[in-house]
Amino acid sequence: MKALLESSISWNSIKKHPKDSYRYYVRQAVIEKDTNILSLEVGLNFMPKKSDEDRFKLILCSEFPQIKAAEVKLYYMEELPEEAETIRPVSKAPTGNNGKDKESIKRKGQKYQESPITGNRVLGKKISEPSVRISEILSKEEGVTVEGMIFRKGSRNIKDGKKLVNYLITDNSDSACVKVFVSGKKWEQMDALLNEGDFIKVRGTVSYDSFEGADVIKARDIEKIDAALCEDKAEDRRVELHAHTKMSAMDGLADVQELIDTAANFGHKAIAITDHGVVQAFPDAAKYIKEKKLDIKIIYGLEGYLVDDEQIPEGGIPVEKGLDSKTAQSYHIILLAKDKEGLKNLYKLVSHSHLDYFYRKPRIPKSLLRTMRAGLIIGSACEAGEVFQGILKGYTEKQLKKCWIFTIISKFSHCKTTGF
Ligand SMILES: [Zn+2]
């Protein structure tokens, strides 16, 4: 108790004691039989910080796994009874443990040896059983094995230079908090080996952690594993003809390099880069496949904002009606450069859309596209495309055909992501 309390107090924030003696008195310590909840009241002759209570709770629960939760109260007592014990400030600074770092630590009453990291084995024994999805793990499960990507890691000083390490991992079915106690030296090795974005396989015990307020996995064994790569197993591989990079404002998160790598790993022969209204990803894309000597073709494209500035008389030739209304609805459209001429036209359209027709978005009038459509393959884009909007608006076949006038490829390209 004494040592646990000493390591829980944030001594740096405690003023030097006038009597030069910090003392504590346990006023109550009860473990409820049925619930295994510990109630602890500790009086101190100095003012502890509120957060010290939480730290003390965490340390107690970790040191005594049989406790389900702890209700802890640390408070100031003007006068302490005779039997109050003295506690000493402990230095919390990571001092490298003055060479006193122990290779083995005590846990659950039994000593277990901390072996150095070998190969992929970070901690404990080799894990041979397959892992389950994180979403499928149960509360209070023993010997559970999961794997996932680390998206956050951290450590806290506990005592004697020991560290409480936690990793937040996800396997995209759910996420979990993995905790483990290690020596300071072991943490240094783990910290160097495992970073955010790395994948680990973990075997441990699931139990409720009152500090986290959630179930956590207390790890016994940890292995570093290769990223679980997504594969395209289709016999006849597809080619993505509508893909956004970070250059699409509010519509893309991937670097163009990541996108190309993914398509190349899938064994795709080509990938279209179709950012919203812009073509800034092209130089990076071209440079990347050249440098990496990747066997994949870039289809240079664009997801444009098409505005209808035409009137088509019955059976007649379309006539321009102008773009007087700034609020004219724009529709998404996919333009893919088939050849050099198409690429040139694409660049011209991007320039005009920004310089001459920009209103909130770089818009492309239909009449302009009509004059510059050589070498371009035109697709209907997503649900914000004219064709699909027409269907939603209940257009007749005749009306739809007018939309289709430009469209060669029709596809529900955003079906999955936008929920249409
Ligand atoms: Zn779109």
C-alpha cells in the first residue's frame, strides 16, 4: 500500500512539508465480497491532487487483478492518528532507474521473465493460434488472441522504474486497449520497435479496467506482424475509373502515391485519378510510377462540375442559353483523357472552369465541353451526376437521353461510399 501510494502522488506539485514528514492513514479499506469492489479512504497530512486519486485507482487495480474496481478517496486530514505511517516522495522523472532496472517483474503473484525482443516476438511466448475479430471478444475472456493496427501508444511511470504501457489497436471491426506492465528498459525497446501504423498480434486476458471505464486486454504475449493487406482476388481485375486524392477538397484523404500503390498491389493494370475540379495530383503520379518503375498505367482524369447552359429544341441542334444564373445546378461528371489531345482539352477545361466560369466551384458549361471533347471519355460520375439525379427526379426516358448525350460510361461509382 505504502509503495503504491508513494508512486501515485504527483510529488512535484506538493509543497515541502512544514514538519518534513508526509504521513497517511488508511481510514477504511473494504473489499465488497459479492462485487469485488474495493472501497478505500486514505487521509493525508498534505493536499493531494485530484488526479492522484485516479492514478492510485489504476495502480491498485493493476496490482490486484482480483479487484473488479476501486473506489478511492484521498483527502487532507488536519490531524492524523498516532498509527499514521510516513511516506516519502518518489522521483517521477525517468532517471533510467540508476541501473537498478529489473529484468523480471512480478505480476499476478508469479514472476515472469522479461526476455529481450527476438525477431517479431516483442513480449512473452510465440502466438500460434489464429486471432479473432476485436468485435467478437467478450468481457472477462481468458487467452484471447487479436491482431490490429496500433493507432496510439503510450506509457506511464508506475514505480521502481516500471511502466504501464498501453496500445490502442484496431482491426476495423472494432478497437481495443491493450495494456501491459514492463520494465523501463523493455519499454525503451518496445517504443523503438512498435509505432503507430504498425500491426501487432496480442494474446491476453480481457477484463474491465476502471481507469479506462472499459474492457481492456491485459497482454501476456505480443508479436509484431505484417500489415494485413487487402487483396483483390477477382479473376478479372477491375480498373478504378473514379478515385480522389488529397487534392480533392473535403473529398479525399489518400496521397496519390498510396492510391497507386494500392491499385498496383491489387494487380490492377491502370488507375484513373479524378480529383474534384483540379489536376494537381498528376505530376506526383507521373513521377511516382517512373521512379518506382511500377507496371501500372495512370489514366489522367477529372471529376468536373458540369452546368447545363444549353437548350435543345425538339430534334434540333443544341443552342447556348448562357450561364446567367449563378445558382444553376452543377452535376458531377467524369472526364478521362484517352490520348494527348484529350489531356490537352482536359487542361483547357480546367483553366476555363477556374478563370471564366468559377462560382463556388470550377464549373464546366456543357457548351464548352462540346467544343473540347475530343480525346475525352466521359463518365456519369456519382449520384451527383446528371444521369442519376435525373432518375431521382423521375425524368422520362426522353429527358434522360438528353443527359446521356455526353455520357459514355454510366456507373454507380459512389454507391457504396455515399449510401445510394
Ligand atoms: Zn462525385
